[in-house]
Amino acid sequence: GCDVADSTKYRYRVRAVNRVGAVGAPAAGVEVETLPPPAVVADFFAAPLQVRCVPLSWAANREPDVEGYEIERTEGAAGAFARLERIRGRETTHFLDGRRDPGSLPDAQTYRYRIRAFNNVGAFSEWTSSAETTTRPVPPPPQGVAATGGLPRAVEVAWTVSEDEKVVAYRVQRAEGSAGTWEDVARVAGRESVRLLDRAGAAASAPTGRLKDGTGYRYRVLAINTAEAVSPWSDEVQATTKPAPVPPAGIGTTQDVAGKVVLAWEPNPEADVVAYVVESRAADGSRWREVARAKTCTAEETGLDAGERRVYRIKAVDANTHESAWSAESAGQARPLPACPQALAAAWDGGVANLAWQPPREGMTEFRLYRKGLISSERIATSREPETTLDAATVG
């Protein structure tokens, strides 16, 4: 560089000086005009609404002595300009403020930029007019959020595609009831992905989700852009899962069937009940065991001892494997052994023995007569009536 000014005319002349200091006459003068400073940078542009960055671009200066560009920036519309970057290279025509995309600038921040060129002698062009732009604000909250209830231990949540093309994902939260705390359900990747089936983490192969039966849940959704900047939450929506079947009612049990107890109950009101599970326990016990899984409203427990008392409970199961609560308990009993006949009397008449006795109750179908020995008994006769006649040979 030198101390001469740009775009200025200068006149020069030369004269000789010998070794003893004698000076000759000056030569004829010449006039020279210096080059102007670089031209103002053209086509300067600051791209708006980028995620935490501002891409700047301009046209390359065509003057061969231009070595680079200086960029200044100010925050807001009235701040003072300060140097942002000094760029070497005449053919360089881009700069990214924020260093990357997405960058490190604040969201929704307004900036003004200007640029000038410099040449190899340090001369600068005039500054361009300032270019004002604003970084992208956080995404708007998702719209059209809706929740579909009535599903088996699951809720489907849907919303419309975000109008912000920089959105790359959504976050969905759930809260149980009107006072439950919010918890994350899922991060849904992709701006076009606007549907989620909330099964509370159940595997895809599982027949139902893990939400509670017949329970109301609230949902909300936010959008996430490329810088992980998040929108405000959407409006809340609510949905209720499919209720479980009601407990079976109207249970009846038998008390007088030999070796078993037969149960019957009223059909459940739900149209999709596919089975009833019957459990029993001893009347004086606490351990339940499954004794039947019925498709109709009847069942039985067999193999009981005479007079054995059992307690029963039943639950309904629907097509989605939802189970009702247990029904009220109902007691049943296998037919007990008859009591002993009473008032047995025997009388001889013409060489035969006439026997009569008092039945223990009505409805006895057979009486068996035994002859008692010292160590065993032998059955000697049967009768359908509470009386019989034995001949002498039978009596012995």
C-alpha cells in the first residue's frame, strides 16, 4: 500500500543529480490518475427465517485486485454495527452467520448486515445498504389434535402436519384423569408423521395395550425443529379407554347334586364377552383354583366328596382379553350322604322275619340291609320301601 489517494490525479517529473550534488534541469512532467476503490458489492442478500442461523450471499467482485470482503452486523434495527467476519478470497460469495445450520443464534432474533470489499492496497469499497432479516421463531403449536377413545387399553392421538417445514418431530405427553401429572409417551419422528397409537409401551404383538380399562386420559403435543427448538404445547384433548366387562351377576349354585356343584348365571350385557372364568375354594379355605372356562352361562365342578362345601366366583373375559372384576361369592355343596334310618324293628311271623324302619328323609330310592358279623358286614337284601321280609335262610 501507499499514501496516495484513490481516484486522484498526480503529476510527476524527474531530474538528475551527480556525485557532487549538482542538479540537472527537470524532465517534462507526466500526469497519472490512481485507480478508484473497489466497487460496491452487488446482490447482497440475508436469507430470512432460517433455524438459528443467517445465510449471507453476494456477487463476486470482478476487479482483479480485490482480495476479500468485510461483513458487519448489528442486533435489532437500531444497534451499532460491529465487525462480524473478514473473508479473504475474491470468489467467496457466501457466509453462514451462526456457523452451521441449525446454528447458534437465538430464535426470532432480528439482525442487520452490511458488506464491503477490500483490495490488495487496503482500499475499501463503500458499504452496501443494510440487509435486515430475522431468524426463525420456534415452531407453532400443533393444530387439530384429537384423541380416539373406546380402544382396548389404548388411545389413538392424531394432529395435522405442522406448517413449519423445519419441523422434524413431535413429542406426545399423557396424563391420567383430570389431575394426573404429565409424562412423555413418545417422540414421533418426521413432519408428516401425525398419528400415534398409545399402548403404554406394550409390544406390537400384544393383544391390547397397557393403559387402564375405562379410564380417561389427557394428551398434548408439541413440535420440534432441526435445532431441537420446541413449540408451545397444543390444546389438550381427552379420551377414555374401552371399559372392562362388568362382573357376572345372578349366580346360582346347586346344593343337592351328587358328587358335583352346578353353577348358572345371567349373561353379561357386553356383546363381545367370549368366556367366563370360574374359580372355587373350600368353604373354610382361602386358596382359589380355576375349575372351568365356559362360553355359556353354566359350569360345574365335579369329583366332589359327598356333602363337600365349595365357594365360587366368576369373571367375564371379552374379545380383547379384558377381564371383569370377580363376581360376588356364591356357596354350593355336593349332595351329602343320607342320615341313618331310625327305629329299625324286626318280628318273626311263620318262619320269616318282617323288618321295618323310619327313613331319614323323603326321596330315598333304595335301602340296603346288612348282616353284621364279628369282623365284617354282609349285604343280604335291598328294598325300595322302608320295610322288607327275610326268609329264614336269608336271616341265617
